Amino acid sequence: MRKAIALSFVILLVATAAFAQEKPSGKLTKVETKTVCMINEHAMGKDQIPIEIDGRTYYGCCDMCKKALAADATKRVAIDPVSGKQVDKATAVIAAQEDGRVFYFENEESLAKHNKQFEK
């Protein structure tokens, strides 16, 4: 049973890493940080489990996500798709595609710059 859980967790992490390189495909809508699982990179539509680390609050959907955020600092950062800069997920502006997939921006201006390219 433990091996199956561990394997599922590894698959989840690999899938998350694959998505980490993905670029947004359209206009994004800003979402509340507390509704995002920062491991699954998905807006969940409800408040997630808060994880306090070094005075900052991150969010995960389950105990495995909570443990991953606490144990691995690389899970707490993302790359702004506009500026290419690394951002802390706890302080980033977070926006989602229609399918719930989220992206992290260093500020409101960066998100606005992304969305401007999709205006008619």
C-alpha cells in the first residue's frame, strides 16, 4: 500500500514538473491564493490547507501536498510566464485558465501584460 501511495506521489510530481513549463493559452482570470493547490497548480474553487513556512503561507489540497511544500523549497516558487522571473508562490499574483490551471505572476502589471495580448 505504501509503495502504491509513493508511486502515485512520484507520478503527481512528474506531471506537475511537466506542466511547470507550460505557457498560458489565453486570457487568465485572477484567483484567490487560498483557493489554489500549489502542488497540483490548479484553482480548486474552495479554500485549501494553509501551510506556514518561514512566515509565508502556501496552500495544498491534501497531506501529501502539504508535506511536499514543507519539504521542498523548489515547490514554493514558479516562473512568471511574462517576465521569466522566479516568483514566490505565497506572494505571487495567481491567475487561472478556464480549465483551472494556474500561473504565477510577479505583479498585477505582468498579468495585465499577458492578458492584453488576448484583447480584441
